[in-house]
Amino acid sequence: MFQGKNIVLGICGSIAAYKSASFVRLLIKSGANVQVIMTPDATNFITPLTLSTLSKNPVFVDYFIPETGEWNNHVDLGLWADLIIIAPATANTLSKMANGLCDNLLLAVYLSAKCPVYFAPAMDLDMWKHTATQENILKLQSFENILISPGNGELASGLYGEGRMAEPEEMIDFLSAELKKKLPLADQKVLVTAGPTYEAIDPVRFIGNHSSGKMGFAIADELASLGADVTLVAGPSAQVSKQQTVKRIDVTSTAEMLEACVSHFKNSKACIMSAAVADYTPVTVAQQKIKKQNSSFTIEVKKTTDILSELGAQKTAGQVLVGFALETNDEEKNAIEKLQKKNLDFIVLNSLNDKGAGFKSDTNKVTIIDKSHKKTVYELKSKEEVARDICQKVIELIKE
């Protein structure tokens, strides 16, 4: 959820600021770009050097640097942020936020921001329960700022009760859930296949192809970034998902991929079959390595089950099924035949005749053909960009 997100983390003067180091580390580990802004009082509880080291960015405290006169532009910082998180948020800062006071850089950035703002209060029990604090929180929520509720626990005063700032892991979980709600494919189950399948000849040899799985992995990552609950059925591949939420099922043969796909397809809103599945498999698999003896060697093969046709036959109303066609001749004709025969919603055509397209490369050049045979031709792009184009088409169909 945080991959590539620009996050301003505001830290106020509270003993709970010690948790900020772990929180910054978790945000960075999740792929976020973090800019820490501290109130002057916050520097008494944790050093800017610690937070700068963890965030890999300079920490801002003041409007300008006295030695150089360089201005820390609060407007630019507010517009740069995809979200602002103020944690810990003290009673003092909450009061200023609620009433539009602006006596430090953090508050100036808050008032300049156009993005969602989250705040995680940290204070003693009596301060938390005070009517003024509760009214300030209600006022902030009326501004559509989002409360990360404090927990119960031992407080700095020695009291036990509410007011303890949420733990860093709890804040990450809360923010992830909030961000996911706003994504176009939130909670939609999507099945993706990627890579080749290998059909064994003997214990050391197989029938396979040159697919690297790059295209399918890029699609799975893009779907996950859009909020989908992604199951990726992957043939043998060295690729690794960038999105930690992608559920990966490793298979080797077409039969194994078929079993995994059939098992998950019925509960999937969409399925994108980008794997390069073997069309044939040996009739007999040798139990021992076949020795090189004769000058020629023949393997009897039989057709594998067509996974895409099988899923097309099972498809119900509302499900979206997408196939790929990698062709070397009569490209559009062959793709349209596959589209119709296998009950697809659209097919992604690419040709080995196009330079930079096909197996193993980091780029692809595709044409999307839908049920009405409408063609959308795309220029050569990175496979990540192609994945975005394909996923946008899936979103359009799901929303119809």
C-alpha cells in the first residue's frame, strides 16, 4: 500500500516520539518516501539525526536554516505529500490544528496540505479525557482528518489507561486498511498466471519454452497495488513479486497449473492468463535418465488440457477472463479466433515479429482486442506500463 507513496511524518514533543524511529523504518521498508518534520519540542525526545538516518532524508524543524537562509517551503511540502501522518500528536498540537494556529513548520505544512491527514494522539489519561481535547478531535474529524485511536496501557505518568499512542505495527496495519479502501480493486479477488510450464521427459529433461514470467508478475504487482486480493499461479520462474500481498502458488506442469487455476477461479472476479502453457506433454515419462544411444530419438506426445478453454467454459456472469496470444504469423486472425473460441472478454496480442516484444525482454508491444473486435494498439513500453494498460481495461469491465 505504501510503495512509492510520499509521506510527511510529523513528530511532536511527546515521550511517544521514541516509537517514531520504528515507524519510519517500517514505512521505508514498505517502499514509502518519508519526509520527517519535527516540532522544536520533539527534538528533546528523539534526535533529528536518528530520523534522518532512518528516513534517508534531512529532517526539517524550522522554516529556514539560519546559517544559509535556505527556506523549507511549507507549501511545496504540503503539495508533495500523498498523505500526512502526525504521530505522536500531542494535546497542544491537536488544539492548534483544530483552531488553525500556525506557529511552527509542521502546522504550516498541515494547513497547506491537499492530501489525507492522519493523527495518532499521545498524552496522559486525564489530558486525553478532557472535554477540550475530545472537542478538538471531533473538530479535526469534521475536517476529514482521520484519527488513529490511542490504546490502553501504562503511561509516562505511571497511570494506566487510554492515551498511549498506537504501536508502529498497529499504525501500519490501520493505514494499509484505510488506503486499500480507496483503491479501485479493493477486496476484489483476481487470479493471474505467469511463466512457462515444464512437461517432464525424464528426471532431468523437459519440454518447455522461453517465458520468463516478467509480464505476469508485473500484472500481479499492478493488480495488488490497485487493492486486489491477488493469487499468482507461477510456473518455473526466477521472478519475485514486488508487492508483499501477492499470494504465490508455484507449479511446474500444465496439470498442476490447471488444478490451481480451477481451484481459485470460481471465487475470482477476474482472471488474467498470461502464462505460456505447454500445448503438449509426453505420453510416457521415463523414470530414469534416458541415455544418449541412437542418432535419432522420438518422443510421443499428447495434448495438454487447455486451461483457458476450461476456465472459459466455467465462467459465470460478472467474471472477467483475459487471455494472451503470442503469434508469429496471421497475428490478428489467430488472436480473434482464440478470443471467440475460449469465451474471453479481451485478448492481449503480441508478436515475436515486433522488436522488443515477447519472452525475456523488459519491454512489450501489445494490441488489446475486445469482444466486439475493437482494437487498441499500444506503442512499445516497459512491461510495468503494459501491465497498467491491461489492468485499467480490467477495471473498466468490472465497473460495467
